[in-house]
Amino acid sequence: MSEFNNNYHSGYEPENDSVSGSFSRPNTNSYSSSRYNSFSDSSGYTNFNQQGNANEFYYSPHKPSAGKGKKALTAIIAVLSIIALGTTSIVCYTLITGNNPVSPQTAASAKADENESKAEDDSAGGDDSSKIDRKNLPTLAQLATPSDAMAIPDIVTKVSPSVVGVSCILSQGTATGSGIIMSADGYIITNAHVVDGAKSVSVLLPKSYAKNSSTKEEDLTYKATIVGKDTQTDIAVLKIDAKDLTACEFGKSSEIKVGEISIVIGNPLGFSLANSVTSGIISAKDRVLTVQDRTMNLIQTDASINNGNSGGPLINAYGQVIGITSAKVSSTYGEGLGFAIPIDEAMPVIKSLMENGYVKRPSLGVAGRNVSATYAEYYNIPRGYQVVTVTKGSGAEKAGVKPNDIIIGINDTSVSTLGELNVVKNKCKIGDTVKLTIYRDGKMIDLNVTLDEAKSSEEDTTKSSERDYSQQYKSYSDLFRDYLNNF
């Protein structure tokens, strides 16, 4: 979404260009940003793009030189010559004397004595290894779980009643996902992208809520209302009119350790596989990934996550929810790469959505689009976030920000996309003053902007921003056509 109040731009396509520490453009030196640091967050991770190229290490051994090969060949020939000479001498001795220097009985006896001696040595020095019961070695799951952990079947029994199916009717079809019951009176957590663009939402309770064998699926289906959603953190809260539901138990994602067991329960590929259980380990934590201007701190797991698992729980060895499954990497690009939102970071967002219907965040009060490498080169301008509209009465308007300004820095940190701008901005609080570095008419200027509270709805902002952008910019093919018309 291209509006700062919600920090997400649905039309953005990630670029493959890297961000350098200084700006440059052809045939001009009217601006300089050498005093700015190149953009990076504390994690050290950069943009996550499934369609990007993977950097691989290839081992290419050096070919041996001709001199070394010749020496090796000479040595081999010498050894073979010695063996042949020795064999010939033994055969000649046997033919002349009629005696066999090494009889089969002698060789067998010597070998038996050697084996017996070796067995005695092994018995004397290997008492510890003989005590290992190799028939009862622990499994990977046992090695990954603490001694006081619950058994996986017990975990499934505990958590499954808290995992629901989420079904959405869209303008062009339907979509399904998973959800987590967080309260007995019907509040449910899921991903924002599960309910994005939904005309109506319904929730399917698991079969454990069936009163008897004749209970049908429609009897377990409830119409849901969207209490609030936040696209930046990919979290949404739903509400159904139901009582006596089994709420999940939340754990602390800050206490997880890499290598410990993780369990996922959800509805992969639709409700026909409802409440499927997969397990793995925590592959990593604090993975900072950026997807379409959304910078998220995630838990990585190799537990199988598929379409339909989104919004379901990531569970620890005690049957506690420690994350909300959010994304996976397609098998085209890798295997065993699933990601979940840490529950410690999700809870403040969930609380804000339940209380206000939105998340309180600082806002500059502008909307716009990223300047791609193509536009930057064609128009001879720097890459950055170009302002399309300025909200009336906002801190940006009061500071003098105008349409067509290109934001290239914030608080002395250079930025080239909305995502990079938001990383710095969201570390500030409502009411703080930030310094924006703006490129305007071939010059760089600094403006001090006081951050307001974000209040606009996501849908209205996105539509307005995209409409304004389409009026001011042309496609690359149109630009090329205009270029040809000049001749």
C-alpha cells in the first residue's frame, strides 16, 4: 500500500537493484548525499523476494599441473615394478625348491590369531560402547524437546480445538485460511492477507465442537466480522457470535531456542485436510524479511506450511502458541522454509485492533510511489519515495512537503523505497519530529516534519494514491514511444 498511515503498497514490485550509500545520476552533479549512510537495519538482512536470484557457492577444484601428474605416474609405475619383481621371485623359488614359503594353513592361523587378539583389545578398551542400546536410540523429535515437554499427540489434543478454518468470498472467487481462537467468546486471530479484499468472512469450527454424529458442516460455520486488520504486520482479528470456545494458551516467543521442536496445525489446501499436523524444528529466529514494503521480524521453521495454513498457530513443546504462521517459500526456490509472526510482537497489535480497529502508528501524512530504477534513469532523478498527495493538515503539509517531492532520506539515513522509509519512521513515536531529506527541482532540501497519528483507512488511501499516480506517470512502453516521437 502506498499510504504512510498503513505502510503498505499493494502495487509495488520489488526491484533487483541494490541500494548504495550515495546517490548518483547521469550527466548531473546538482545533488549529493555522501553524508548519508546506506540503508540497513540492525538485523543485517535485506529485501526478501521469492523471484530474486539465489546466491550460491560453487566449488571448482583446480586441475593438477602436468609436472605433478607425470611424477605421480612415475611413482605408480615404480610400485608396480617392485610388486611384479617380488611375485616373480616367489614363483621362481617355489619352482626350484618345491617349497611354499607361506602355506594356506599358516596364513589362516596367523589371521585367526590376529582377529582374536584384536577382539580381546576391543573388549578390554571398549566397555563403554558395549553398554549402548542401539535399538532404543532417541528420535530427532525427542532430541529437540525438553525433558518436561508434552508428547506430540497430547499437544495436538490440547491445541486442535483452538484452530479454525477461515473462508472468504472475494470479488473473483473464494479463499481459505486458518485461524486461532484467542477467547471463549469468539475472538479469532488470523493473517491480514487471508481476509484481504473479502466481501464476507465465515469461520468453520473443528469437528470437536459437533454435538453428535449428525452435526453437519454448516452447523459449525459462523459468520464473522472483521474487527480490524493491519497489513504491515499481516495480522487481523475476527469475531464470531459463539460461546464456550476453547481458547489457546499463549507462550513467549522470546524464550524459544533454535533447534527446538515446532508444530503447525492448520488447513492446508482447503478444509478437506482440516486440522492437519506437521512438525519440525525452529530453524532460526529474528529473521527480518521485506515483502512488498512490509518489513517483518519472523520465526523460521522447517515444519511443513502450505496454502491454507496461513493464520494458524506455530506451537512449542508445551502446547503453547508462540507464532502465527504467515508465509512459506515455494518449492521452486527452496524446501523447508516457513515463517511465522512471533506472538510477543503480535499481541500489542492484536490488542490495538481489538480496542481501536486499527494500529496506532506515526504518520507523515503523504502518499506516493517508489521511484524505480527505470524512472530514475529516464527522468534523470534519484531513486526514492515520490510524493503524490499530501494530507491536508498533516505534519508534512505544515512542514512544506509538496507533490512530486522525492524523499531520499530520513534522519540522515538514505532511503530508496517506502519499506526503507517505514523502518526508520516506525521507530519513532507520535509527536516526534523527523528530518526528511527531499529532492526537489534538482536540489536537496531538509524539512522537519512532526509525526501525526495514522487515521485513514487502508482501502481509501490505496485507491486515492493509485489513481493520482496513474494520472502523473506513464508506463515504460509509453515513455519509449514518447522518446521515439521526438525524432
